[in-house]
Amino acid sequence: MTKKILGRIDKIDFPELKLKNVDVKIDTGAYTSAIHCSKIREENNKLYCIFEKKNHPNFKSGEIVFENYSYTDVKSSNGHKENRYKIKTTVVFFGKCYKINLTLSTRDDMKFPVLIGRQFLKQKFLVDVDSENQSFKQTINEHSNSIA
């Protein structure tokens, strides 16, 4: 199987989260993938989340409910360990849907609301740090070619 080449950043879709063209950072230094969650509450064995971030108009959802979720320990680059909620959802790269595990995190002080880590990237993609938006560019090109 030929691996697709991603750049250091991209714009992708999370159909189950009702998010399209979301800015993501591809981070080969991170093991897990993380998504900014502005409001989280756990009630009656369900997880209620709102995905919203200032300065990112494409990153805004209504309340999403997860019946299946777990917890995981995540170690940051500075060595701090944090216990986070983990969800499984679908992400679209190059027009293809993939399952992805995402930890829920407060990324208010980060430029990108989503970080894609090695656990997801391995065996699927290569990363060219000199390029950007490879999946998004292909999607735009395919869409413009289909309009005749």
C-alpha cells in the first residue's frame, strides 16, 4: 500500500462531530492525537462535548454526545502527565474516512484546535515538513474537476 504524503498542517473533516475544513497540525513528535473541547461534562455514563474555538470559524459544533469513551494518561512534552477523556470518531483525509482516537484537551493557548499524532499517522501517511494542506488541496482539485 502506497502511503499518502501529508504536510505539516492541513484542513480536514470530522463528519461525526459535524466539523468541516478544520485546521490541524501534523505532529510526528506527539504519540496521541488531541482535539480542543471547550465544554465537557459527564452525566449518566455519557460524555457531552462542545467543540468550539475562538478565531477558528470552522471549528464550531453543537453539543455532541458520546456513549462510548474512555480515559487515558497523556504525557506532555514537558513531562507532565494528565488523565484525559478519549473518544473514537471518524476523520477524512484525501477523501477517505479513517477511524481515529482523540484525547479531549483544552488547547486555548495553541494555534491549532487539533493535533494529529504518530499513533494515527503510522502505516498510513508520510510527512513532508516543507508542504502544507496536501489533503485539502486534493479535495479542492477533485471538487473543481467534478464541476463542469
